[in-house]
Amino acid sequence: MNYYTNELQALKKSSRHRTREIVDYTLQDFASNDYLGLASKKELHMLTCEELSLNPVHAPKASLLVNGYHQIHKDFEGALCQANGFEDGVVLGSGFNANIALVEALVRKGDTLFMDEKFHASGVFASNQEGLHVKFFKHNDTDQLKELLINSKAKRKIVAVEGIYSMDGDLMDKEIFAICDKEDAILIVDEAHSSGVVGENLMGVYDLFKIEIKPNHIKMGTLGKAYGSFGAFILGSSHIIEYLLNRAKPIIYATSLSLYDTLLAHNSLKYILKNKTSLKKEIELRQKIVKEYLHVSTPSLIIPLVLGDNKKVLLVRDELRKDGYVIGAIRQPTVEKAILRIIARIDEDATSFETLCKKVKEYL
């Protein structure tokens, strides 16, 4: 029985239907979130395999709290804390699960969650839980956020923003840190797209803005983007991490993060810190190319080009694919208006990226 025929037909009619496509390694990849190209660095893979082979087991076997917490996890958490200036941290299965863990555990009865309207779908999904009191504020609108917090009678106030927004590629407003500190609000910063891309040490917006870490600060990051691995981490005060270990269901009830992915991400972290100067030069070069050819200033490696037409973004994507390039064609409900989403990955050479920008310009 085809139970959802009408729904699928509606998606196809509106050009919002999605399919899986096998990765074609002959095409130049300007669609993936592997910003630094670490997912294809064989030396990191070989090093990880060599180190993991010395371990008695190659899989975690259980949850973090039931004999699934390995020295590999602990070492990586410690390295993340040292690199980012936080007291404690925990690794888990994915950024999606990390945001669910934070929202469902931190927002209790009598609390209010204040979320940027462009926060990732994982956080929005978690905020729909029954009983949660949630208020959305306009994207990066510090005045509205300040007013909401000042007038709030909530027991605890929790604010959720992204360091770099995944579809717009723009930075969070630095003032949000000061506002949350003044109003004693817990601040969750999703650094999925900023960790590894911005900051003096490429550690994200806390690093970029030189923020002094405080007990109300929480940093979430993913390992499947700039770190070229898989999984996620949450950093915070020892108090916050202890609480999450005892209340966050995606931490308590899930098998702990793969040992391979954890160790690979740890090696990627070391690589990023060791090569930060050369990596930043490559990032800046691509930002200059975007500015020159597409007249777009971006603090990230995400270039969103609004076309507003679902059929057209698919057409442009397919035409560029014929030329040997893969880019993203993002449609509703992920974005309000259809966009071409280009990732200026530094793994692809700058000359190729320049050629792509020239070709894209013809369609704008």
C-alpha cells in the first residue's frame, strides 16, 4: 500500500521532493560541510587506525554511563576543554542529538527558552516538546532579545543562538554574550559551522570575539563538518556537564560515540591547531574570491545566493553538475526562499573555486 502518495506528489509538484544521490568523486565538491577538507586527509585516517589498533576494543559497546566511557573519549574531551577554555565537556552522537539534549534537559518547568528564529531545525524540533515555554526572537535582533529577557519572569532564562548560521552564513551578534551575562541567562551557542572556521585559533566565535568563559556559557560543536569526522560535543561548566550527564536523554540512553570518530576528531583538532596559520590564509583567499566575483562579503565559508525559485535552483545545480561542480540547492522548509548554497571548501583549489564563481555569476 502506498500510504503517502498524495503527499509525495505535492512535494514533486512544488519542486521540493528530495532524493539520495551517491557521491561522485569525479566532481569538485562545493556542497559538503567538510570546510577544511580533513575528511580526505589520508594521514589523519591512517594515524587514527594505527592508534585505534593499539586499543583492546574498537567500538564503545555501551552508553557513556554504563561501561561505554573510554580513555579515548576522556582525552578528547580534555583536549577540547583546553583548546576552548571550558571547564568540562562531553562527546555524543551528533549535533542534532546535542541540541535535543541541551533543550530537553535544560528547559524545566517555570523556565523560558529564547531562541533565534533561524536556529537549526534540531533545536526547533526539541523546543516543540510538550510543556516547554519558548519564545523566538528576530534573527540577531539584540534589542528584542534584551527586552524579552528584561521583562521575563521565568525561573531560568535560556538563550539559544548559532555562532555561524548554517543557511545564511552570517555571524551571531557579539552583544548577545553581554546581554546574557547581564540578565543572568544561560547561553547556548551552536558552533557547528563556526568551530574550525573562525577565530585566532579557528575554535569558533568564543575564540573570534575573545569571550571570557563564564558559568552561564555553553558551547556545542559538531565533528562532522570542519573536523572531518562524525559526532558532537558540548562544553560548559563542570556543573552544567554534570547536570546533562544526569538528565539529557541523548547522552544517557544512547551508545557512546564511536571510538574511531572520537580519535579521528582528536587528531583533526591537533591538525587544526598546528596548521591554523596556513588554514586561515586559505579561508581568507576564498572569501576574497567570493567578494570579487559574487560581490558577497562572508565571515564564513558558506555562500547563500537567493534565487527564490525552486525550479531554478535545481536547474542551476544540475547545469553546474554537468560542468563538474557540486553545489547545494536548498528549498523549503529548510529556507524561506530557495537558495544556491555554495561551500568554499579549501580542499578544492582556489582556481577551481574562482571558475565556479564566474559560472554561478552568469545565473544571477
